[in-house]
Amino acid sequence: MVGIGGNLESVRYGSPRDTLSAALAALTADGIKIPRRSGWYRSEPVPRSDQPWFVNAVALLATELDADKLLDVFQGMESRFGRIRGEPNAARVLDLDLLDYDGEVRNTKRLVLPHPRLHERLFVLVPLAEIAPAWRHPLSGLTASQLLARLATQQQRIERLSC
């Protein structure tokens, strides 16, 4: 499962939403199937800052790649799309986060599964609960819907974009 987001325009692809759509198409071209994707959401930066709001979605993936190879694909794609890695939480053209890989639990310097902050972010939980409300967090055992209900009182602003 991948969280996809961005808040900067791309010289090649245009708006963040168009860039994210192009990135999903590129994943498909790389042989990664996307059986289900949430709608697009607009969300304020977390932590709050004066940078532009993000466009986000969550997609379920089907691939033969293991988690490390999938991460390689994600990072290579981010670079090809113009992402420059700098300070944490900086504005970016494209962010692909491996949220979950078939329930695997891992904590290495390179990869932490499930994503360590997915349960704290409405911009992940809202689209995740849309497409997989019964998905269970591998560590807490809570469903996406339960995690969302716990977080719904937070002051993170998110809105669904029209198709």
C-alpha cells in the first residue's frame, strides 16, 4: 500500500494532482498493478507551515517486488519526477510512502513497516479508510476505520477534491 502526495508543481507534469496521476501511471508502466485507489484529497502540511497544501491519495498495490525493491522503485521515481531530498517535511513534487507491505513488521535504518506515522495523519487515514476500512494496522491491530475515529478530533484539515 502506498501513500502518494505532493504540493509543488512539476515542470514536466504540471499541478500536483497531474503529477501524482502521472506517477501512478508510471508505476503501472513499471509493472506494478493498482487494483484500488482512493479519491484525491487536499490537506494542510503536517506539521503546519506556510508551504502550499498537499494533494494526497492512497493506493493498494499488487507486485512481485519485495519491500526493498519496491522502495527502490519509489525512490527512483521520486528522483525522476524532480524530488529533491532536503529537510524533513519540506515541500515536494512527489512523495511515495510505503505504508504497509502485506502486514510485514520491520524497523531498519532504511525501511520501517508499517509506516511509523500513518496512524497519526488524517491525510493517510481518510483515503486509506475509503478504500480499505477493514485493513488492520500490523502493530496495534486496529482497523483503518478505528484509527481514523481516534484521530478525527485532531486539528488537521483535509478535504476531498472532486473527480
